[in-house]
Amino acid sequence: MVRVAALLLAAGCLSCLAGPSSARCLRGSRGVAVAGRGPNRRVARQAPASPKYDAAFITQYLATTYERDASAACNHAITAEWEYITDLTNSTKEAIYNEASLSLAAFEKEQWDEYFQNLDPEEYEDPVVRRQVEFLLSLGVSALDEQELKDLNTYELRMQNVYSTAKICPYRKQRCDLGKEGYELDPEIESVMAKSRDYDELAYTWKAWHDASGKHMRQDYKNYVALQNKAAVANDFENMGHMWQAGFETDYFYEDMQDLWDQVFPLYEALHTFVRRRLRAFYGDKMGEEDGLIPAHILGNMWGQSWINVYDLVEPFPNASSYDVTKALMEQGYNPLRMFRKSDEFYTSMGLQSSNMSYGPKAVIEKPRGREIICHGSAWDFCDRKDFRIKMCTKVNQDDFRTIHHEMGHIQYYLQYKNQPYMLRSGANPGFHEAIGDTIALSVDNPKHLKAIGLLKNYEDSDESSINALMKMALEKVAFLPFGLLVDMWRWDVFAGNVTESEWNRHWWLLREDIQGLRAPVSRSEEDFDPGAKFHVPGSYQYISYFVADILQFQLYRALCIEAGEYRPDDPTSPPLHKCDFYNSKEAGAKFSKGMALGASVHWSEALETLTGETELNATALLEYFEPLHRFLREANGDLEAEASPVSEDDASSAATTATTTAATLALLLLSILNRYL
């Protein structure tokens, strides 16, 4: 996860968009009028007054005084935030962080009032200066007054503190001393969710975490929404969802996301069907009546966003080769530092810059003892063109080996665009930042590369082992797609007022069921606040960027594979895309570097063209990558359907009743959507 400079956050450079609240609307009801669809999302306002300073002065000011002062203000705020986030219970550091945040906001507001509020970008011929002016026109949350900013900081920090310090009692000792025996999310709770196959233990752990985290932040989130929307209105947006859209610079962003989901839905549906049936074969009646949904707690992950930890239950070909290099990492004496060095070596093998400072003495790459810390992995830019750090509670396993490559992708992006002006030191859009490291991880996390670096032995390549490898990747990448979409769909509706606070949790589960195909393992009510059990919601990080990145990384990967000579799409004798490894390819590295160095200096479509030759985001590369698996899933699901055909009139009647009930439910849901949006 990228930790964007706080000043960019204050300037409104986060992004997402208000959209519909149902996958049915998303997939088929294109005629439904949705608040925020299409262009012109900013509220019309009167023409601004004449600017106080002419274009020549502003151009010089941006290159000198503002560049120096803004970088210094950002560095001060980011440093204070780092000190607090890595020592959450230190009240002195919390106070310093609050003061630094307010100081940064005051600086931004003073600059905007004095220099930027009435500027006209069209008066600037230099495209780089014009782009800075465009970004500076939005003041962001700094538009709030000082007390409102203090309150917003308080709500956000309180929610993050609840999330990061929440503990639960273990299943086998449900009355415990939390201080001495309590489980934290990382590592104990995550380990239970990943490894346990006890249906009831998983249900207990799932509920206990949601009770300990999200349930305690509902009122703060209500206050947070009100202040975020107030800031958005002050910036001439209808709500914060619309304001977040700015970072994607796409008039029809909602429609674009809709198109992408339509493209990948058949693949997700096939994967969901296959996994659901395998899980039912394992858990049996514990899963309840067949309703087409998977209980959210049995997929190996607290949020059902990654299914890789149930691979052993769904492996297509148990007798073919498969891989998990966790054992090899341990046997070869890897520790967190060595894992980071190995990741850095991949980047430098492509001729890219070393990121060794990011895991040096100032970084946090292991969970410290004696202090609370937000363990969620993140990469930090300290706004001074030289200090870049990673914060991560690294464990020696394959998943963290992959995550390290992702986080170091953020660092590499920082390094590549560090010479851009301050306001343009950012990703081409938020999805780009998340996609860079994942593009590298696609090359790293395949059998060909793992064999090359000595982490995979006795692996026999075959059609069956390829399907196994693709299944592993799909359980990470394809399984994530609907969750990557729905988190911000929920927030867009909340910000837009399309769902009342009294229905927040119900609305969350409508989305989880209808888009992701998951249901809660236990009864939920409005006493609960289940969105808050996901880090990015109390953390105020937009999430749609992960959905965009999940698509984009395959476009980037395909382009680099072609550049490296590892993949020839028009040559039937070429190895398939999923077997590409561009390790050691200086040609691929040069192409990657050229695109990353642009930062935010051009529209993202221009950066995409530099990297791939394409100007639009599309899922063709992802579908190309997974095509062999998709074909296997269609065949396997067809066979399963034949085996599961009705054997009695009672079975047939039950199936018909279920189908009728489902159709009626969907009809009512669609009517609800229509009534809300029309």
C-alpha cells in the first residue's frame, strides 16, 4: 500500500467515484440514473475573480519558493506521522502528529488563499506548470476550519487506534486476559483464519474480530463522513466520493469500472462456482442450504478477499506438481532482511534503481516488541527526494515474499519520479501505484522464476502443474476483484447519502452477497459496523485503486514480457503469457523506468501508452493470462453440474423453489435500486 504524501491527500489527490449499490445494477441496468455518473461532477460555481499574480510570477514561484516550502512542510508532517504510526500508544507522539497535521493544513490553506485559488490553468503554456496549477486548485480537507480539522484528525486516529489495538480471546479460551492471552490480527488471528479447518472456530474468530474492531467505531465514522462531505462541498463537489474521483481524471470512471467488471465477471463466476463446490464437499451440511453463496469465514482470509489459503481444498490436480516456497525460504535461512535484499536484486537485475534505503535502519520490517504498531504493509515517501521507507511486520513465508516485491514497487516508483516537481511526485493515477509492484510480483511468483533463484526444486512442468499454478494465482488475483470493487461502492453510497446510517451494515452485506457471492457466517444487524473491520475504511484509504491495479498489472506485465522477448502474442509457438519471467531484462527495465519517471506529469492514459502502447484500461491481458484455467473451470463446472443433476422429484421441486425465491429476491432488490436512484 502506498503512503501518499499528506500534502497530496490534503490537496484532494485521492480518487474514486459515486456509483450504484448493486452488482445487478452494475452488470445489467445501464439505464438506471445514478448520482455521479458521467461528466461534470463538480458543482457549478461563479467565475473566479482575477488572480492576484500573473502566470510568469506563479511559474517562478512554483519552481522555487513553493517547491522548497511545500517539500519541507510535507516532510515534517510525514515524519511526525511515521513516529506515531510506529508507536501508537505514545501520547506525546500522537500530539506531535496532530500538531504537524494541522500545521500542514494551515500551510496549504495559506498558499491557496494567497496564490492559487483564482488561477486559470489555460493561461499556462508549459504543460508541466499547467498540470501543477490544475492540481493546486483543489484545497482538499484543508478547506475545513481549524476545529473541524482537529475533529477530523481525532475521528480518524481514534478509528485507526481501535483497529490496530483490537484483540480477541482464542476459540479454546473464550474468557481470557486480553492483555496476556489475547490474539492480535497479525499474526495470531490471521493465522487462525488461514490454517484452521474447524468451521466453528473460524466462525467464532470472524465474529470476535468484527466485534472487537468495526463495532466500536460506528459513531466516529458517522462524524467522519459528515466532515469529509463538508470538505468536499467547500471544494465545489457534491460529496467526498465525487471529490476522490479527481485522481483518476476520467469523466466516465464509473462506466469504465462497470465495463471492466463485465469483462472479468465470467472468469470470477467460474472460479466461485468451482471453489464453492469444493468447500461444500469438505464442510458438508455445516455450510447450510445451497444458496449459491459462500460463507465469508471459510476462505482462508478475514475478508474473503484472497482465497489462496484454501488452495489445499481446491487444488485441481493433487498428483501434479505444485509449489509453496515457504518451506524453502525457511530451510535456506531466509529472514526478513534477506527477503528484502532478494526483492531489491530483482529490480536491479532489470537495470532499475536499488531500494536499499527503504529497508535500512530507519525502516520497520519486523514487528517491534513493546509498542503497538499498524502492521499493514506500506511504503512511505518523506517528500525530500532521498528518504523512502517500508513499514511491514514481515514473516518468512511466500505471501510476505510477494508482498515485499509489491511494497518495493512503490519505492521504485518514488525513486523514478523523484525529480518531478513536488505536486507531480505521484502515480499517474492511484491504480498505477498499486500495480507497479504487483507487475513485478507476477514475474517473481511463478515456477520458472522461483526455480531460477533456487527456491523451487523437484518441480515438473506439465499442463496439470500449469493449471495448479494458475489456480494459485487466481485465488489471489481473480478472487480479489469483486471485493476491490465493492468496498468503495459502499463508501460512494454512504458519502452520497444513497443509504441511510440506519442501513449501513445491511447495505454492506447486500454488496458482499450480490457482487462477491459471500454471506456473513453469523447473523448481522445495525449494531454491527462490518466495513470498519477492514483497515482501509477506518484508515480513510480509497480502495478502488486496488481493483484498477488488479487489472492494470496484467497489461503492464504483458507489455514487459513482450519487451523482454519472453512472450510473442502473435506467434503460436510462443510460451503462454503466464510462463513469462522478465528477470534480468534490461530492455523491460528501460521501458518500465521511462513510464514510471513521468509521475503525474501527464494524464494516466499517456503514461499507459508509454508503458504498453495502449491508452485505455482493459482486462484482455488478465483474461489472456488465465485463459487455460478458465477453460479448465468451465469444463470442470460442467462435469460437476452433470453429477449434481436432480435424482428425485423432491430434489427438482426444491431446486425450482430455490430458483423462484432467488428470482423474487433479485426483483425486489432491483426495484429498491430503481426507487432509490430514479
